[in-house]
Amino acid sequence: MLKLIEWLNSNIIWGLPMLVLMLGTGLFLLIRTKGVIFTRFGTVMGNTLKTIFKKQNNDVEGMITPFQAVCTALAATVGTGNIVGIAIAISVGGPGSIFWMWICALLGMVTKFCETTLAVAYREKNKNGDYVGGPMYYISRGLGWNKTAAIFCVFAVLASFGVGNMVQANAVSGGLEASFHISTYVTGIILAALVCLVIIGGIKRISAVAEKLVPFMALLYIVASIVVLVINAQEIPAALKLIVGDAFTGTAAVGGFAGSTMLYTARIGVARGVFTNEAGLGSAPIAHASANTDHPARQGCWGAFEVFFDTIVMCTITALVVITSGLWTDASLDGTELSLTAFRNAIPGGEYIVSIGIVLFAFATIIAWYYYAEKALEYIAGAAIIKLYKVVFVVLVFIGCVAEVDVVWELADLFNGLMAIPNLIALVALSATIVKLTKDFFDNSKTIRPRDTSFASFLEFKK
């Protein structure tokens, strides 16, 4: 089964067709929106980073603040992929994979802006009066493709078992066992209990936890990484040269490293980039759809910021730490061990910082992905099944901690790719809507819009 899944991922799901679809969609949307995310980058930052400490406007529709929404989305994206995933990308695809990850992220900023904008524009209220949205809603309401929307939801639920649960849980138990010699069974029980306590409270509790956890864990990891990079400062220019040079040539075999081709390097870089920032997957817009905002594109700016922070900042830092350590050619080190050893060699006790970071990142990812899957399951099966899903999800957290999950990593890539396909097609099909909302926002970014942020209301308002 593992060999079959690896073949599917290498040749179909994350082969040349997916590279063309993922990067092509981002490039198409970049052209359609006239690159406004970059030409008006100051406006994007003005509506995101500069507003974090401002008092929120309560006269707009939504359940949580825009910052809580982006923290929830970042909770899902700033996970083990930023530490373990990047180390795996470099050890398997070579340093050049990071260059392709950057390209994926730049185009991903545009993609995430567009899918977040649509998620708010086509959101609706469920029977409990809560805002729900995401690809399943803009696919069904915007295009009338109800079966395609349901297929997206099925893949989202399946992905939550892998990328959003067992992979993260396994990284937590592995990190704690390696650094603190804590039994994986003990970790499994405690982690499952903590996840259960948070997800019972729904999106408001999940977003409240994410709002406190994400800034803390990001700051902790960034500071520790900067210390390591200061120590290895003389190696940084060579590392950057290696990243750019190997992106177009592949990496020849060095030491225990098996070598890579340009296409393979690009595939690994794009797959890991999407794994970390989720641009194009359609998962993060599910959280953004709950935000109280006056304009869909204003929340879309938070989507673009999310990719910038996750990949351009966080993943680049990890990549430089790993490459400047010189350990990436050691085939005896897996992703977790590679990151731990790189920090340990630079800072006494540095592996403990990484272990704590992995625990916090993974926990945040688990609770955020639970919410994504809950909303997807609610869409296709109704709210009655949610209680059963909660039990299954918590049990899988424990299993992820104690089991070998090599096949789960491959399944995570598989279902990520399958989620992305209907979402990317929908983004292209709804590009005209995106253009209208984008133009209206950037032409009138300081204007407060009506309480109803739906696209139908937008069209009526423009009349």
C-alpha cells in the first residue's frame, strides 16, 4: 500500500500535472487580479499586521475577530511542517526544494487571498446561527456544483485524520520521547485529553486558544532560530547560494544524501510548501469564513498575510538553520532528528526548544483541523454525526502518538492533493467574482461596507 501511495503521489497527485495546476492557478489569479497583493502590499499589511492591537469593529457580521480567524488558520498551517516537514524536504529533495517552496508561497499568497475572499462572500448561517463557509459553499452556491462540493468535503475529512491529526500527534510523541524520554502512551493519553477539552467548545474556544498559543509559540521558535543563525552567520550566504543553485540543477549525491533531479526537487518543494501554508487546499478559508469583517477581500488580506508569515518567514528560518548546520546530507537522521540535532549543535539544550515548539505547533494544528473537518462533515452529513466524529478524532490522536505513521505521511500528501483539485478549479471558474470584489476593496479600502458581506449583497450595494 505504501509503495502504491508513493507512486500515486510522485507521478499523479504531486507530479507534473499538480505542479502545473497549483502554480498555474496562482499565476492565473495573479494576472487576473493584476498582482494587487504585491503592488498594494502596504494596504495588505495595513489591514492585517497594523490592526492586530486595534479595537475591533463590532458593527460587522461574524463570530470571531479577524485576528482570531487568522490565528486559527495559522494554528493549522504553522505546525510540524514548519520544523519536521522542511527538514524532510531538504533531506529528500535537497536545498533547491526551498526555492520552489518560495515560488509556491508567493503565488500561494494570491491563491489564499482569493479563496479566503470567496469564503466570506459565499458564507451562510447554519441552524445554530453560526457562520459557516469555505470551498464547499462557494463551489455549490457560486457554481452550482453540489456533487463537487461534497467530494471536497469527503477529502477534507479524510485529510483531517492524517495531516490534521495522526501526523501531528506522532511528531509530538516522537519529539517528547527523544528529548524528555516520555512514553508515547503517556503522551497519547494527555494529548488526547487536551484536544478533547478544547474541541468541545467549538470555534470560539478553538479560536481563543489559537489566539494565545500561535503568537507565543511563533515568537519562541523565531527567537531560538535567530540565535542559531547568528551563531552560524558565516554559513548563511553559502546556504542561500545552495538553495538557488540547486533549484535548477538538482543536488548530486553527497555523503548519505541520495541526490535529486530538478523536477523532483520542484515537486518536493511545492508539496512541502502546500503542506505548510495550505494555499490552494481550501482548508484555511473554513476558519476565515467565521471572521467578523465588513468586506470579503479585507479578510482575504489576512489569508495572504498568513502564507507570507508561515512560509516566507517561518519555513525560511527553519531551512537556513538546517542547511547551515551541514547535517542535511546525513541519511541516518529523519526529519525530527535533523531539526533537533541542528539546534542542539548550535545551542546547548536547543533540542528542548524544538521539542516544545513541535508540541505547541502540533497541538494547535490538531485543534484547528478538527474544526475544518467538523464543518466539512456538517455540510455532507448534518450536525447529528459530529458527536461521533469527536470521539473518533480523539481516539486517532492517541493512535497517532503510539503507532508508526510512515504511510500516514504519504496519505496526508495524497488527500491534500485531492482536496486541492476541486478547490483550484473552482477558483479559476469564480475568478470574475474575485476580480470584482478585489477591485472594489482596493479602490475603497478605507470604506466601511454594510453588515452583510455576501457577494449578493455586494452586487446590490453596487447598484
